[in-house]
Amino acid sequence: MPYLFVHFKEKLTPDGEQVYFAVSRDGFSFEEVNGGNPLLESKLSEKGCRDIEIVRLHTGGFVILTTDLCIVYRMDENHNVNWKEVNSHGSKCLCMWKTDDLVNFSEQKLIYFGRDDFGCLWAPEVFFDEENEEYLIHWGSTVKEDGYSHMSIYCSKTKDFESFSSPELYFTKNNEILDSHIQKVGDTYHLFYKNAEKPSMNMHATSKSLYGPFEHDEVFEKYMATLEKPGSYEAPTVYTLPNGEWCLMLDFFGCEKSKMGYVPFVSSAPGNCNFEMKKDFFSFPYGFKHGRVIEITQEEYERLKQL
């Protein structure tokens, strides 16, 4: 069962903030595609891509969405970033490409959802709602109303990635939240997200409905609190390993850039959120940053290996 990992790289040059692919035969050991060079590079707006998402369409083909942002271009001479400015005046659109075969891609397109009050649109992800045959795009945004001081999860629906519903609030809390990731197991929807503060760590909640209400998972929170630097993990993505175990990847940034990247946590089966860090069982050729893992076919794997 091969896998594709779409991601960007944390670098001090803009070539890192683009779309990269890596593949794996077993979900444990990943190898770079295209000689470790980006498959897609943004030529529009911010000219950078962060928080890479890919979804396989139920009608065939794939869509790639990214945050329209290049932090390197916003750094001062000492590589410092004014994140308040980024939160309020950065990333007003999402970047999108389409592909039928993961090798040939459409022209880059910017998705604007028609709301001028968003300060940013971060970390888009897509969940396919089978019941209504539509896609739920969800992301983190700040809004002008509160001075761009509070990030929540917003959403828009689409059936074809051509027309989009007006954005609505999807999930919020008293504290800032970001990096939402949704998986359905059986009749339960699992929402993974990052608490930005009080406490700063990854969280998990469940619901019997895609639109909530969601019940907080205290056991998961307690485990996250045991990690060294729990606030330095973000960007959750989960997938099922060939042996039936469930793998949660969290992007660790609490170290020097050369060592940043995803760390795996494994549980016994999908839906079981009693995870345990399994860093020694996985291998990556470099630090993968904020992305998504999906299953691909053997044919797709072989095609990507030829790049």
C-alpha cells in the first residue's frame, strides 16, 4: 500500500515554501520525489506555498490546496517575522492546482472566498462529505471584527472546486485554534487541531455529526501534555498503516531548522486515539513540514518514482 506525502520545507530561502512530494511503500520509510525539488512553485500573489493539502476527488483526479504565503519574503535582515502583521495582512487567498495523474498539473489558481474581513487564511484541508457529495474546505482565519486577535476555524463547501459557498464559522473556542484535520471512522468524526495557547498543544475532539458539536478528548490532551515542548507540535495528519495501525503525524518545530519536521505517533487501530510516539520506526530524507499523507495506487507510486 503506497503513500504520498505532500509538504513544504522549512528553509531560509523561498524555494522551501513550495509544493514537494515524497513517497513510501509502507507508510514508514519515505523517499524524496523529483530529486528533492518542488513539484509546484507559486508564481502568484505571495509567491509561496505553505501548509500543503491534497485530496483525491470522488470523480477522479486530485486537487492541491495551499496557504498563499511566503514567510521568507517577510523576514527582516535578522530573519525575524512580524507574525501580528502576517495574521492581519497576509494570505488572503488559497492556492489551488488540479491534476489527473500527479505528474501534469493545471495552471495555478487563487481562490478568493469573497470576505475582505479575513486577516489570513491558513492551513486549508478538505473533507469529502459522502452523504451530500460535496467537499468541506476548512482553514484557520483571524477577522477584522476583533482586531485580528483570535484565530478560529472557518469553512466553505464546494462540489467541483469551481464555485464555493460563502465562508462560515466551523469551530471556535475561547482561545485561538488552528490547523484543523478531520477524519471519519465508522460513524464518528475525529477533529484534530492545535490550541495556540492556554494550553499550547494539539487537541482531539469527536462528534457524530460533521458539523458538531464536538466532545473534547481529555485523555488525548493529557498525553500531549507529557511531551517535551508540547506547544512545539502542530499540523496534524492521520492515516492508516498497512498493518491496520493508525498513524498521527505532528510537525515539530521546537528545534533548529535542520532538525524540524514530522514526528509519528501510532495507535492500535483507526479511531483509537491512545497514541504513542514511534520516532525510531520511521525515516524521512529531510524535515517534512506541514502537509498531508494519502494512500496512492501502485501505478501512481511508480509514476512518481520516475520523476
